[in-house]
Amino acid sequence: MMFIKSNASDFSEKFEELLGRGKMDIAHVSAIVGNIIEEIKTQKNAALIQHITKFDNWTPSSDDELKISTESMSKAYDNLDTKLKSALHLAYDRIKLYHEKQKPKSWFDTEENGTILGQKVTAVDSAGLYIPGGKAAYPSSLLMNVIPAQVAGVENIVVCTPTPDNEPNELLLAACHLCGVTQVFKVGGASAIAAMAYGTENIPKVDVITGPGNIFVATAKKMVFGDVNIDMIAGPSEIGILADDSANANHLAIDLLSQAEHDEMASSILITPSQKLADEVKVELENWLLKLPRQEIARKSIEERGAIIVTADMDEAIKLMNDIAPEHLEVATVSPFDLLPFIKHAGAIFLGHNTPEAIGDYVAGPNHTLPTGGTAKFYSPLGVEDFMKKSSIISFSQKAINEIGQECALIANTEGLTAHEQSVRVRLTK
């Protein structure tokens, strides 16, 4: 892995590599994804079945087979191990409680002259949720996408997830039942994004699409944006850690690997002013790697996209981490809350030695669908507002339009929009 000091002569060049960690060669797959989208738009389910045959190694015998039955979801839930069922319920309750606090409210403001201004907040009619199912199945991602949509008040929720060899993940089905989801389709990749964006014979067109995925999913989301809304274009998973001498090297090493085990493209970055801690973490990384079932994936990620940076002080460490703007940021220091005001860019911030990133993936409550690749500088975590929209409310009395109508008409006249001007003037009383 990259192991460097911030005062090294080649530091700027190597740091630039880290800043480009989230870049995906979207241009390379755009033509492929564009063809997939066009086929779904024109051939609908017929194209879906062809794509499933090609990419998921099974062929639906009919359109009906694309949909997972509520009976199979209920059965999966009933067969779930008691302790695991309890854990899912705990996660559901905590995620719901957190997101209920996010829900924006409509408001009205009345002026003395009779003007009423306000904002009406309304849920979108339908949402399409993409849940990955390739290298692994992620029931936690289902909870993180469904719950904010439900809290927002979305009436029509559609879930698409790939099912290689026509073998849906039982835990994912159980999570669907727990959430009360009834429209779940065995469709993945760019095909699923296109199906939800434009609709097919039995997959309804939605208003917003959320959820993580591979480069084909990300590219498809980018290409359908505008016809539907999307949450963000997420890249590979990543973690950044700010740490001082008080941190436990063994803990930090496994925290770095918690992202590296996702896939080879994940990035794990530790920045610390402590050379001693940096050296210890490097040793512990190797010790942990030897114990991981997903060692091959994690090792490639750490070796090709991991980094340990030693800085002059914590101020410099924070500055560099703000430049990186990581998806997940752990602050493992003596007084983490003292540093919080200086942290500007991160998808989720984990404060203190007992707050590993993994707790946020499952049961903490905040959403784990987060901006990656530096986009935390302008994107936020998935939340209730992603499934809602705002309408401005405006109502003027006769007195109100008389008071400011002349100024409005003057501006319209100056812009050369005569109809605008006159639509105001005809309402003014002399």
C-alpha cells in the first residue's frame, strides 16, 4: 500500500492519485449501457429476459417470473433464525427512528397586507430502489433505501435486484417482508435502472431511483437522470481515518479492511501525525489479512488503493482529509468532538474509539448510502428528502398586489416581457 510522509518530495503527485480514486471509466461502458437502455425502452420485458439470460445465467419462462412473490418473502421471513430476525428488527427500528427526524415540514407565513407565502412538501408518487446482488447480497441496503422512502410517504415502491441462477437471497427476501415491500423484481444491472426509469409491461415507471451498484448501474443512473431523479452516482466503497497516539492500531487495521473487503476498487486511507501508530497499523493489517475469508479481495484493495499518510500535525491531517472528502470518516483521537468543527467534507463521521464504521452500516440509524470519490464535497447521504419535493405557495390579496405590483411591472417591462407586465397591471386598483 502507499506509505508516505506529507513532507516527501513526491507527496503531491501521490496524493493526486488518491484524489482520483473514485474515477470510473464511464465513457468506456457508456455505449454498452446506452444500447441496454434503448432496448429496454423499445422492447421492454422481451429485452429484460434477454439480458437476464445473458448476465444472470437463467431465462424467465414468462413475464410473471420476473417478480418475486410475496409468499416467498413471507416464507423467508418465517424461516429466519430467531437471533437474526431480532437483529433485523433492531436495525429497522433504529433506521426508521433516525429518518423520521429528517422529515421536512410544510410551512406558511402571513404578512399584514394579506400576503401568504409558504412551502408545501410532498412525497414523490413512486420510487425505484436498486439493491445489489452480485458478489454479495445486502439486506442492509434494502432497509437503508426502503425506510426513508416509506417515512417520506412514497406510495409505490419498486425494488430491483439481480438474482444470478434464479436464486434470490433468502435474507434479502426476509428483509423485504419486514419492510412490507410487495413489488420486487429479479432484474439487475443497467437493465433494472432502465426498466424503472421508463417502465415495462409489469415494472412500473418511477419518479426517483436510488441505491448503489457497479459501474454499469452508475452509468445507467447518470444516463437516465433528467427523465427521473436519482440520489447520486456512487463509486467504490471507501474509508478515511484520522487518528492520534491514543488510537488502537489493531482496531484501525480491521476498520481499514472493513471497506477493503467490499471489492478490489475500494479505498482505505489512514492519516495520522504519529509515525509509531502508522508503523503499528501496517503490521496489524497483514495480521488481519491472513484471517479474512475475503483476503484476496481485501489485499488487492489495500495494495493498489490503500494509503497511510504521516503528517506534521493533526491540523495538516484534517486539511488533507477534507481534500479527500471520504465516504466514511472515523475520528479516532483523544477528543474527537473537538475536531468536528474543522471537518468539512465527509459522507458520515464516526467519532471516538468505540465507533467503527461497520456500526453505521447496519444498526446505528443514519443511512449508509453515502457519497463517494470526493463527492461528499457537494452530495449528502441518502435521506427522506431524496423521496420528497417542494412546491412554493404564493397568495396575494388586493392590498398586497397594490403595494408591490408597480415594482414587479417595472422589472417585467425592463426585461421586455409585456404580457408579464400587463398581467400585473390589470390587477392594480387606481
